[in-house]
Amino acid sequence: MTDLTWLIAGIAVIGVSTVLARRLGVAGPLILVAIGLVASLLLPEFSVPPELILVGILPPLLYASAVRLPAIEFRRDAVPIAGLAVVLVVISALALGTLFFFAIPGLNFALAVALGAIVSPTDAVATSIAKKLGISPRVITMLEGESLLNDATALVLLRSAVAASAAGFSLGSTIGAFAWGVLVAVVIGVGVGLLTLRVRRWIGEPVANTAVGFIVPFVAYLPTEHLGGSGLVAAVAAGITAGQGAARWSTPEQRVSDELNWHTLELLLEGAVFLIMGLELRDIVSANVQKHSGVGVGIGLALAALAIVLAVRALYVSGLVTLIGRRARRMQRDRLQAFSDRLDAFDVEKGDLRDLRPQPGENPNAAPRRGGLVRRTTGRAAGSVARRWAQRTPDAASAQRRVEGVRARVGRVLNDMDYYQASP
């Protein structure tokens, strides 16, 4: 079969499996792996160069997922998502690395951690299954954000561990390589994302914008890799930046076009990855059987790794849920609502901005020391405005802009409170 024939057949299989997944209620990636495994029994040996996956498929795939993240929900849960995608991956990789170091003879600790980094992240299958179980939309958003970012984290950790293994393991150098890879990637990725928003706004034409958009992940990937950073993290950072800024910088027509185009590309690339996994699974199992006279060793190691991943995740998520619950209980909505009411009743022409400061019965220090959300909003936003403008008389237009800015900020925090308390 020629390359073109493989491509046509693969796209057809991905399309059919998507329809079957919806009708059967089964995750599409699982169907693709099964189809690939069955096809591998009938086809000659099949393999894909790893460079094609790392350079040709993963950058646009991760970018497509990042650019489609829901902006408001991602902003609200950015800290928990970052913890799940970075901290949890590192902890899981270290725990799995310890298992592999003692279980696999001849494997040094750095390579064991590298193997742990490959195994530890969740993927699209978990998110697809969670969606079908009726789980809270907030949990789904966090899982989608995690499954997007943790791949990039794991790959940075994988590269750092492999480099440490080749040069001799050193905790300081490994942490330094990890930090450098992430820092360079974030700086370049955010820069490329901001530049993309401005260039696409200047172009204006949706069709031309789509063509330009397809090269953005590679524009972020290539210079980052050249500077020793993680190109995949850069692609993710560019996608998040472009996606979060689309509402401000893109027209509705452009956003609708982007949603359809990137969703289609994500479907094809993600399906290709899982189909390739199924096609290569036969040879992997065969090699395991020849080396260990069966699959018992591999299955046992996989089950042990699964138990560790589940245990680490359960402990981490339990602590995270506790912290999120405490944060929701600390929020003093009544105090912020009272301040919002004063803002709504404030007359810019006749009122004094000093009237927006907390009233005598509203002690600004009444909030708990750690109740920062309300205190930051009322104290830092409104109080600072009142103090600055109490020293001079602003014109009505300037005062109106100040008040509207504070009102928008207070309204956003009130909406966030409703979100946190409605979806604990």
C-alpha cells in the first residue's frame, strides 16, 4: 500500500469509528486501538518514525486542544488544573520511577523516571469516558485542561530524565533543565500566541486566517526546540494564549471557523495516534513474549503501575478537593454584594468616590486573613480607587471609567463565587 492509500484508509477508519463511538456509547480512542490491533494481524509489520509523531502530529494536536479550551472556566480553575498537570505528573513519575527502578534489572533511576513520565499522564480516553458518566461540567473542564497540559509536562520531564541519564544523574541539573525547558517554552509560546492574535486581526479574511493558523504550532515549536526548550509546551502556551484572546481579537465569523477547523484537525490527529498505537501493539506484545516467555511480567508490572497511579492521584485529589472546599466556604458573598449595591447606586456627577470605601459598620479587616478573594476585590480595587481620587477632583468621564472598571471586576468575582459554590 502506498502512503496515500494508508492516509485515505486511516481517515475513513477515524470517521467511521467516531460514528460508532457515538452510537455504541464507547470511547472512540478505544475503538481505534481495537481496529488497529485487528488490522495488524492481517497486515505486514507497521511502524511510524517517532519523529513524525513528536514533530508532525503532537504540536498541532496539542495546539488544537489548547485553543478550544473554554476561556472563563479555564481561568477560574487555572490553579487546580496547573497543579494536576504539573505537580501531580511529577509526583506520579517519581513514584513510578521508584517502582521501575527496583522492578526492572539494569534500569538506572533517571531512565526509570523517564518511563514513569511516559505512563503517568491521563489522556483523552479518560476524559471521553468521564463525559459519558454524567460527571460535573467543572470536573470535565479540569480533566480536559489536565489532559492537555500534562502531556507537555511529561515530555519535558522525559527529556530532562533522559539527558540526566546520559550525563549522569544530578538532582540540581535535572531540575535546572526542567525549569529552563518550561520557561523558554512559555515565553516563546505566549509571545507567538499574542503575535498570532494581532496578525490574524490584521488579515481579517477567515480563509486566510485559517491558513495562517495551521502554521502557528510549528512557529512556536521550532525556535523553542532550537533554544533547548520544550516545543510542545510552547505549542500549548501559544494555543491557550490565542484561545483566551479570541473573544477580544477575533470576529464571530473567525471564531466559528476556528472552532470547526481545529475540532476537525483534533479529531483526525488524535484518531491517528490511537490507530497507530493499535497497529504497533502486535509487535510490542510479540517482543515482550519472546523476551520474557509470556506477557505475565508485563501485565504484573502494568497492574502495579496502575495501583501506584491511582493511589497517588487519590491522595492528591483528596487534598485538592479539601482546599477548594475551604476556599468556597471562606468567600463572604454578602459583604461583596453590599459593595456592589453601593457601586450600582453611586452617582458619578454628585457622589464622592470616598463614599465607596467600607462603611463604619463594615470593618475591612472583618474578613478572615486568608479570605483573599473578597479582601483583594473590595480593598485593593475599590479602596485604592477611592484613596487616589479623594486627593483630587476627577472629571466625570474619568470617574465613570474608574467606577465601571471596579463594577466589572466586582461582577466577575460575584459570578466566580456563584460558580465555585454551585460546582464544588
